[in-house]
Amino acid sequence: MPLENVTVTRYNEIQEVIRSSSRLAPRGAGSKTALQTTLSSVTTLNVSDLRGVLAYQPQEFTFTALAGTPLAEIERLLAENGQYLPFDPPLVGRGATLGGTVAAGLSGPGRYRYGGIRDFILGLRFIDGHGKVVRAGGKVVKNAAGFDLPKLMVGSLGRLGVMLELTFKVFPLPPSYGTLRSEFQALSAALDAMLHLGRLPLDIAALELIPHANGAALYIRLAGDQQILPSRLNRLRAILGLKDDEILAGQTEHDFWQEQKEFTWIEAAHTLVKVPVTPRRVVALDKQLAAHGAARRYSAGANLAWVAWPGDSSTLDHMLEEQGLSALAVLGANGQVRLGRQVGAAFEARVKQALDPAGKWLAL
Amino acid sequence: MDNSSLHTALSRIYPPDRLLTNPAQLTPYESDALTSFRARPKAVVIATSQSEVIQTVRLCHQLGVPFVARGSGTSLSGGSLPCADGLVIALNRLNRIIRLDPHERLAVVEPGVVNLEVSRAAAPFGLYFAPDPSSQPVCTIGGNLAFNSGGAHCLKYGMTSNHVLALKVVLPDGEVIELGSESLESTGPDLVGLFVGSEGLFGIALEVTLRLIPKPEAYKTVLAAYRSLGKAGDTVAQIVACGLLPGAIEIMDNLAIQAAEAAVQAGYPLDAQGLLVVELDGETRIVEAEFEQLMEVIHASGAYAVHVARDEADRQRIWKGRKSAFSAVGRLSPDYIVQDGVVPRSRLGEALVEIQRLSAAYDLRVANVFHAGDGNLHPLILFDGRQSGALERAEQLAGEILHLCVRFGGSITGEHGIGMEKRNFLPVMFSEADLQVMQALHRAIDPDQIANRGKMFPA
Ligand SMILES: Cc1cc2nc3c(=O)[nH]c(=O)nc-3n(C[C@H](O)[C@H](O)[C@H](O)COP(=O)(O)OP(=O)(O)OC[C@H]3O[C@@H](n4cnc5c(N)ncnc54)[C@H](O)[C@@H]3O)c2cc1C
């Protein structure tokens, strides 16, 4: 157990804790269980009390909120105003906070269409390793002044500082959705169909693959005006020459994507691991994952594998290292957090040195 | 460091025709598109391979000679201005498209590849590179990357940064590193995101992996003319309020319209005080449905003339007018400054009134062209450099506009970067603590400050 658990609401209190501690790890709602630390020498800085939307003007397409604000609260507010976060932040149902999602660098199925969390973050306020409150980026949808620290914080896992406030860009919420599900006898055939679709001038909201014992299912999500959805879905069918397919609509459709975002398909004892991939590498990776009995789903047009790893993560670590892939453990028991090959580690070390020379923020 | 030993060392890397040292050869490199700043470098080297760039950076590091990477030199903020005691590394001939993969929708390019060339190479596969700065027929991917350049279609598609997947970089101390991967997703801090927009201060990008996207199936491009600039601005708010996400929303004022018409005959109504260009793009069925919605708004908006692009040629003509606006203003005035600032979209109207007031107070004409969807203003300040003090007054006016942007909660640059021009304005937007963190990062990556020395941070 951590030595000391501090729940702080004011910036100066946080600064005080930072100054007086030698090892720190920020914590939001704790929804990403694999990213918690159990080291007793580390002070957990609980910022889940830093919650609330500070500024939101729908016509600006931006909002600023405290880092500990639950995404559920933000999504509700945005939806009331006909807007949303197009990258579909995951684990919202488990209490994910805005800051925690940035730190973990997680995006859901919607990242296929308009980009991931990195593409929607605009600015932030954070406290660095010196205990200084720092602002970076801007509060408007476009800004090129200074280094892009907001993007740097995406995926930083709390090791570069603790985030206090974040500004995001939002988009108009699509009025309705429809999904086409199609079965393929082999994963490679489903991938080919997916790649073909990806090159066509179609507005596809999400594109996901679920392999199973007899092949794979491809899920194609469309968003937009309810009236034209049926004709757009039919067009997809015609393009793919589909026979064995099914259209998901209404609650069923919603529930499917909800399951994708919440990872309800994962067994509690398994570790959920995020593995960035490219479509071309999926078949080889999938074979290995299947051999280890890991459930897996491919997201964002097969740019991301979500893996439910059953065993010891060191086996997965070696396997990914060999394939030149990197990964992040998200849910499950605390073990190794970053797996596989780390690209740019030397550059990252320089960045860490600059922002946290004393190494106060725990490196996960 | 004496000139002759630098020269000797460089001549081991470059043949004489790619190592420029005499004044006549150096003159074209003395400034970028912000011509009021000039400096003569010691030498210019024209690299044609990555290895030459790496060797040159290592040499500079060893000898403590500052260097400036240069693409096409179209920076509007003095970003590619040489250091007087340094070297310019010209990259426009390091311009191979190394690989274009239509299946995975990416292109691996060298930094000297011209922006539009990427889309041209991708076109046979129905793909394109989305960032579209008006300078895209000439500016390079390296320059786009350094400034996180934008264009007319940023609101929907984002800036350069949103389209860069991976990088190979030579750091200022000569270390060669890779950042990112071919995947859209990554783990660990977004280092690619940090490098993009670092204005050449973190070293030189040698290879860039770009994301390509399918070219939209259909476009609808609408021109709407207004008797007041404010009305055009109000219409933007209405379009956004009805839930549309157009590919581009641009506005030009009368002076900009006059200039563009004189230059390229885009068919703009010369008497309009405000001209709105709205473009919808996407799947045909969607664009058709959105077009109806858009036209309802436009027809209720008080536009006195509305024109919808008839075909692709007409659409291109409309865009040509808008994209040539900067250079076209040269027809109205011997000299001008292109300013770049951002205000919250809902305060565009107020900002324009304020700019008009400043224009009158300084007795300098200001033409306005802007990415209205992003609140990104481009006031063009017209002056005659032959009149004594005119440049200083124009610069002062430009500075007041930047203060206004910050006061309104916006930014001192939306896409042209800080460079040399705005380095003293960075503290207007950021506190001492904010700057200290950026400078600490800078020092960690370039302790000797040899890469693009003197840029971005206050003198
Ligand atoms: C008429 C006109 C219209 C314009 N319109 C737009 C517009 O719509 N949107 C917009 O954003 N900008 C616009 N610009 C500005 C300019 O074109 C962009 O900033 C462009 O990206 C610069 O590209 P370049 O190749 O000319 O770069 P340069 O001017 O040569 O260099 C720009 C900066 O990039 C650095 N650099 C170059 N290559 C590398 C590399 N390989 N690695 C690291 N650093 C490097 C340089 O050191 C310098 O700091 C316009 C400019 C003009 C003249």
C-alpha cells in the first residue's frame, strides 16, 4: 500500500505535497488498474477531487475542465449541447477521468474517423517536478505558439507532471449511427475488405475486427443523418459484395460499441493490453496471440490491438519485442506497464530530465 | 572558428556546386518570406542525401557552428532566417518520396518534398495529404512539420501534426533517432507530437511518415457576399450552431477581394465588404444533405449574392483566389506584413472592429483574410517601406493585433509560428514559469543551442 494517500483540491496544496515528497504518482479515478502503483515508497497524489468543467462555450467547439473530472460528466454536458469527443474515450463507465485518459493516452473506436485524443487536446495546466504550475498550448482550436507540450502529455503516464486543467476541441455529435457486421472465414479476408474500404471515399466512423475460431467479424460504423443511413449501409454492402451480413441499429448497435469502449468482453483475471499495430502485421500477431489463448480485438482500422492477456506479461513482452511492437498494460494486476520495444527512449529520457530532473514522478 | 577550417571541412562533404560561399550565391538565402529580416550566413550547403545532413550537423556540433535548416524559405515569421555566423542547410533537394503505401495509407518522404507533390503522388490511389497551406505548391514537408502548418481545412482535418506518424531525426548533437511508428496509435509520451511544431530547434527531420486519407467523394463550395464584414462573421456562428462541420470556412474583406480579383480573376464580387467561402466535403449523400442545411442558413443570413461552384474547375478558381490572397496584396501596396493570430471564434466580429480601429489610428490599410472556422486571423498590413518609419509603424500595428488576440483569449500564432518575428511576444502569451519549462526542454535537446539559434525565445 502507498505510504500516504493525499487527496488535494487546491493547486498550492498539490505543490506542497510535491515539494515535500521524493517519489510521486498521480491518480485519478483509478479506472486503469494496471497503471496503479503499489510501491510503498511512493506518494499517491489523488487528484480525483479536482473536478468540474471550468469553461464551455459550445459555439467555440472547446471546453476546459479540471483533470479529475469524470468523462461521463463531460460527455453528458457535451451531448446536451449536441457535441462530443470524437475519439470515443474508453472506460468512461468505469469512472475514467479526463486527465487519466490523457496520461494513459487512450482513444476508442471513433479515433478512426477524426483522430485520437492527441488530435483533440489543445492546452493544459500542470505541475512539473519542481512544483511549478505551468500552462502550455492554448484555449482556442488553433494555436502554434511554443512547443506542443499538450501532445507530449498524451501517454505520459504521470511521469512528466500532474495535470490540473485540460482544454479540448470537440465536434458536433452525429444525430444517429448504424453498423454493418459482416462475417469472414479468415481474418486475412476481413482485413482485405477493411483495407479496401479504408481507401474509398466513404465517411466511416469506426472500423473494428473481432477474430474468432471460424474467421473474423468486421464491424463498420456509419454516423450521420438518420434518413440517409439505410442507403449508405446498402452501398457498403454492395461495395463489399456481402451476403452474410447483419445491420445493427438502435440499442443493439449502441450496446455493441459500448462493449468495445468498456472492454466488457475481457475476463477479470486477464490483463488488458493496448498494442499499436498496422493492418499488415495483424495476421502474424494474431496467430501468436491465439496460440497463447489471448482474446483480442482490433480497433481503429486495425491500427490498434486490444489484447486480453491471460498469463505472465513477460512472455508478451518478449513476443512484442521480437516483432518490434510496443504496448501498454491498461487493466489488470500491476505488473510491467510498458511492454515490447520502446521507440525514442533516448529522446524521452532527455524530455524527462528537463521536466523532472530530480526524478520525482514515478517512471512506470 | 575561422571560416577556412569550416570551409575545408564542408568541402569534404559537398562538391563545389553544392557549397555556396560567395556573396552573390548567398543573397537568395538571406531571408525567407518575411523579407524585413535579413542575415548573411557563412555558407549554404545543398544536401542531397540524409547522410550529408547528418555529417553536416555533426560537424556543426563539433565546431560549435549554428545551423538553420531550410526548405523552400516561405516562412512568414523569419523561421528560416540564417544565423549570421552560421550555416544554412538547404533541404529542398533532399526530396525523394521513399515509399507510398496505398494499403496502409501512408507515405514516407524526405523533408524537401513539396507539400503538393505528396498529394500528387497519392492521387492515383484516391488518396491525398490533407494539410493544405496556401503555399502548398512550393513549401516543403520539413517546413510544414517545423511550423505545424495549417491551411483552409484545419477545422475538420487538423494541422500537419495530426497527419505525421513517424520521424527520423538528427538531433543537434548529431544523434540520429526515430520517433513514432506507422500505426495511428502509440504508447508512451507523444514524442512525435512534441517534435512537430518545434520550429527547427530540436534538430532536422530526415524522414517523415505521413498519413494519407481518401480524397472526399464530393465537394460543395459556396461563395456568399455580404455588405458588411460583421454579417459574414455572424453567418459563421450560425453555420457552426446548426451542427455542420464544413471542411473549410473562410472570409475575405473588401481589400483582400480587390487584390485577389486583380491577381487571378476568381469571379469574386468586387463590391462585397465580406465574402464567405464555405466548403462541405465527404460522401456524396452526406454532402447533399448538408448542403440543403447550409443553404438554409446562408439564405437567411442576409447575403446579397450567393454562388455555388458549378464544377471542379469553378471550385478551383474560387480557391485560387483565396489562396493567392497574400501575394495578391502585393498589387495594392509596395510592402506588407502578413500577420497571423487567433481569437475565439465568437469574438471574431469584435476583433475585426478593433483591427479596423487600429488601422485608422495608424493610418495604415489592413486587408483581412482569415480561416474563420478556426478564428485564425490573417490581417495584411499595407505600408510603403520607402517612407521613413513606415515599417516600424506597421510592425507596431502588427504587435497591437497580437496583444489583442491574447487579450481575447486566443493565440499569437495559429500556423505561421513564432520564428524570429514573434519571439518577443511569446511572454505576452506565456508566463515566466511556462517559458522556463520550454527552455529547459530546449536545453535538454540542444544544450549548445546550435539548431536555429535565436528563434522562438525572447532575445
Ligand atoms: C504566399 C504564402 C502563403 C502561405 N500560406 C500558409 C498557410 O496557408 N498556412 C500556413 O500554415 N503557412 C502558410 N505560409 C507559411 C509557410 O509557407 C509555411 O510555414 C511552410 O510550412 C514553410 O515551408 P518551407 O518549406 O518554406 O520552410 P522554410 O521557410 O524553409 O522553413 C521553415 C522552418 O522550418 C524549419 N525546417 C525546414 N525543414 C526542416 C526540417 N527538415 N527539419 C526541421 N526543421 C526544418 C526551418 O529551419 C524553419 O524554421 C505561407 C507562406 C507564403 C509565402
